[in-house]
Amino acid sequence: MRRNKLWHLLVTLGIILPLAACAPQFTWATPTPASTSAPPFTNTPPPTDAARLPVPTFIPPIRVQIFRDLVTLQASGVGYEEACKDIARRWGITVDAVKAIDAEGIEKGWLTPTPEATPTSGPPTATPVPTLTVEEQLAQSLHAPWAAEDWEEVIGLVARILAINPHYDDMVQKLYAAHVNYGRQFASEGNPEGAKWEFIRALEVKPDGGEAALELWILAGRPTRIVTPILPLPTATPTPIPPTLPPAPCPSPPGTTLVQAQVERVIDGDTIKVNIAGRSYKVRYIGIDTPETREPGGAEATAMNEELVGGKVVRLEKDVSETDRYGRLLRYVWVGDLMVNAELVWLGCAQVSTYPPDVKYVDCFLRLQREARQAGRMCGLTPTPSPSTQPSPPPCDCSGDIYNCSGFSTHAEAQACYEYCKSLGRGDIHRLDSDNDGIACESLL
């Protein structure tokens, strides 16, 4: 018994004596009379040798943003521990680091006072903190590399901003423009593979991007009628970016309903198969006709259609009719701001072939067809005329009203005369189109 008591005494002394040796020395202060005034306010930080939780080495504005994110999350009803874990996951830091930043924010008064707060007597309010967020700091740093055309640096900065806030400002448009500019830079340096990769990445960012789609089309060896300026840095208030594409030759009227579809397969020059909301449909282009695949020019028209829409997300515009007699949807097909129907006519891959009542763009199609014929375009190929080739005679005389529908043996002859006179600026001088729908002598159909 006595041995056990001695053993407990030695253990107790072995614990207390080392602690007493490490305890800070102090003396009792003489009590002072109570003062009637409040003690002066101090905001002295703890001693530098005091134990502190690890704090990530972010710049102060980022620590402020982490603190504010934590406060906002708690204000939404999330518990303190859960909020700390969520913020830690979001910023890639430890929960202890979040708590340390929280303690620092409370100590330094990082919460900006609200306008409704009423002034109170007592300690002065903390100095307002910097208002720039991480996204704002990175966005401000975009201007220099954009001006220097350092597209790799620009893409990296924008990607960091979108990783923090996927909806910040118009960063998606900036990322798309940067990829397009980077691709053009590669192309100008003679690196088509690098250019192709950047244009593909641009379309992944913005599937309906007309600039990137046309650049890929040009890389495939097709002729171009466009200029390619550097896309400017979009501002917080978006400004129109100079488009690579010229204004749409057949612009769609405002308020037109367009249905999005994914192209599954290009069947021929004027027919595609698409997927709309999980269902497959065949789509026949309105207002044009291309040769069948096995006919002369058919393979070229199919290849051009593949270049324009193959594997892409397109938008479909209805005219009046829903389907043709074969059950195919009748539609105008848009890729970005480019109407594929009109582009095929302009390139000489298709000829105008309209059937009432679907004649919404017939005048535009006829104008583009006239331009293609005058330029000698044949689906991307410009033939060299033979010196012995004699110009074909005009289809009719447009000097006055001297014909009527009974004077033509076929509808094709009447339509050719009608289009020829319109191309000369004489309009429907023979009054072959009585209902002004762009179709001459419908009685001959």
C-alpha cells in the first residue's frame, strides 16, 4: 500500500514539475481604481510566436473572397462545418486553412458594411477591403496578351476564369475568339494541322461558330471570298465582333422560329439525315436542286454539302409545307449565320428549284444563281472558257411585253425568260408571274 502511494506521488510530480518550468513568469498587478470611461479600442494581432493554423499563401484579395464565400454559404443556411468543407473543396485547400481565413476575416473586419447599417458608438469600423475578385483580376490581365496576340496565354487565363466561375461575364465568347485567332495564326505560319486543331476546339466551345466552321472549310482546299481579321477582345458590354462570314446573303427575318438538330448523315447535295430530340428525320433543302450522286456534278455537290454540315449542329427553318410527298421535312438549313441552301446555289453546286407555296427566299436564290453563272462557278471549280466558245443566245427579248405563257412550250423556258428579264432589271415585263410568287407560268407545271 505504502509503495503504491509513493509511486502515484512520483508520477504526479513528474507531470507537474515540467509544466511549471515551461509556464510563463508573471507577477500580480496592483488593482487600479475602476475607471468611468471605456478602455481604448485595440485591434492588436496576436504575438507572432503564437500557434496559428496554416494559411494558404494567396494574395489578400483571394483570402477576402474565400472569407466572403464562406459567409455567403452560411447565410444560405449551410452549417459552419459543412460550409468550411465545401469552400475547402471549391478552392483546393484544407478545412483548417478555411477556418484560419475565417478567423482572420472576423479579426480584420473583411465584411463590407451594408448601406442599411446604423452607426453605433464604440469601436471604429474596419477599413473597406479591395473589391476586385479573382475573376476580375484575371480578366484585367487579359488585355496585354490579347494585344500581343499571345493566344496560348489568353486561352490559359480564360480557362482559369471559367474554372472559377463558368458564367463570368462573356468568357465563353472570349475563349471561342481566342481559339479562332490562334488557328488563324497557325494557318499564316504554314501549320495547317495546328490551325485545324484550334478551329475544332473553337467549335467545341461554340458549336454554331460560323468563323471557325468557314476556316475549316477553307483549310479543306475550298475557295474563299472572305477576309479574316483578328477577332477583338470582347468587352464587358459585348460589342459586335467583325464576322469572318459576309452578311448572310439571305438573312432570316426577325422572329423566325429555328429548330436545332444534329446532322447524322449527308445523303446527297440537297438531303441530310438529322436527329431532333432523339428522333431521326430526313431533311430536303427547300428551293434548290442538286444532281444525283451518280450524275455529273453530283459527287461534288455531296462533298460540298458534307463540308458545310457534316456532323454539325444545324438550325432548321420551316417555310409553309411540313414535308414533301416522300415524307421528308422541307427546311432551310442554317449553320451559324450561313444558310446552306443559299451557299450551295452561290457556289454553283445547286440550281434554283422552287415549288409554291415554299418560296420565301426565291428572289435571293435567283440573285445568287445569277452571280454564280456570271462568275462561271461550278461547285467550287472555276472553268476556263474555251476561246472558240460562243456566248449562248438570250432566252427571250426583254425590251417590251411581247410574250405570254402560251408562247412557251415548257415551264423551264418560261422560267428562264422570267429570270433573265429580272436579272436585267426589267422585272416581270412579260407578266408571266401573275401571283408574284417567283414561279413563272405555273400552268405549264
